[in-house]
Amino acid sequence: MPPLPFPAAAPLSWYLTLSAVLFALGVAGFLFRRNIITVFMSIELMLNAVNLSFITFSYKLKQVDGHIFSFFVMVVAAAEAAVGLAIILTVFKNRQTLEIDELSSLKN
Amino acid sequence: MDALLFMIFAAVAVVCGVNLVLQTHPISSALSLVGVMAALAALYLLLGGEFIAAAQLVVYAGAIMVLFVFVIMLLNAGTEHKTHKSSWAKIAGVPLLVAFLGMVAWLIQGLVPATESVVFGEFRKGTALEIGRALFTTYLLPFELTSVLILIAILGAIVLARKEIE
């Protein structure tokens, strides 16, 4: 079998870079998308990226605390999703739109 | 082998993440997000977090995404309308994002020593036993507080979704 063109085990920095890439994608989605549900999903993507960072540092420090933190992040994300989607439902009932550009009654 | 698995799942995560941002229909974005979460669960498993990997699949890919898909179906959300308000953002945004990511990657490669690599099976504290022990001793107060938070979230969701606000 020929030698692989990359190291046999992935360095920690690859995991952290992947986390940064996913977080940046979440920010991009948050800024570019105009559908309020997609914006909300971008926020979930950012939370996931941060979780990957937590788990990676937990591996590096050989401690379980990072896992506990990402567990709490999951719990808060679940609560956030429940309340946020209820808000989206209410907004849609009152305004009949999901475009965030049209939800500007607090502007000025 | 570990690096190969990392590359496969990282590629899945990045492709699904890009697809999430590029798709204009929310249901396509939701399915891409499920892909990202499944790939991340596999990466957690590589890092030794077996409990978190299971929780990721059950809570995120299961519960939260079902909620999202349910709301998308309920509201019959369609494709986004095209506006040309921010065309400069599309032209300038993507190169700037790539440049920023390149800088961040370069910084991370410089800060984290390249000698440390992730070997599957080396970290054994990610089991349900260890996490439960930490959760019910060191982190008992935050754990109890999250139960109150969940209760408030349930009540808030019920109150918000019950009827129209006058």
C-alpha cells in the first residue's frame, strides 16, 4: 500500500479550522438569507460549530468539561428553537410574511 | 485512517453547510443542516465524545430539525424572492469571507502545535458514566437551572403559539 499524502491522524488544528469554517458559513447565511427560518437555521449552524470547538479542546485538555458545556449549549439551543419557532409562527399569523426585510415595524 | 475519516466527514459537513447558505428554499436548507449535524456527530465520535455524539443525533438531528421541518411545512414557506438591494454584498462578500477564513486557518495552524493529533480511542472520558458524574457533582447547579430554563421555554412557546396577539 503506497504511503498516504497526509498524516495518518488528523491534527487538532484541522478540527478547529473546520469549526471556524462552519461558523463563518453560519454567519454568511445569517447575513445573506432573507427567509427568517433559514436565518434561524444559520444560528443553529453557528452553535454546532462552537460545539465542535468545545469537544476538540476537551480532547486536548483530557477533561470532560467541554462535553458538559456543549451539552448545555444543546439544551439552550433546544429551548431557543422552541421559543423562536413559536415567535416565527406568531409573526406569520399577524403579518403573513417570512421575509425579514418586511418585518421592520421597529425601525425608526 | 483517522485522518481519512476526518476528511470524509469534514467534506460532508462543509458541502452541506455551503448548500445550506446557497439554497433559496428553506426545506433544502433544513435537509442540509441535518447533513451537517450527522457529520458532526461522527466527528464527535472520532474525538471520543460518544455521549455527545448520541445526544447530537437525538436532540439536534432528531428533535430540533423535526421542529424546523414542521414549521416550514405548516407555514408552507416558499422560495425567497430575489431583491437586488445588496448586489455589492454578493460581489465583495464571498472573496472577503474566503480571505478571512484563510487568515483564521493560518492563525490556528500557527497557534496549535501541529504535533498533537487526534487518535480515536485515546480520550475515554466521553462516556455517559463520566458525563453523568460531572453533571451531577461539579455542574449540579447549572444542570438544575437548565431544567427551569426548559420549563420557561415550554411555557413561552405555548403562550406565544396559543392565539394571536391583539
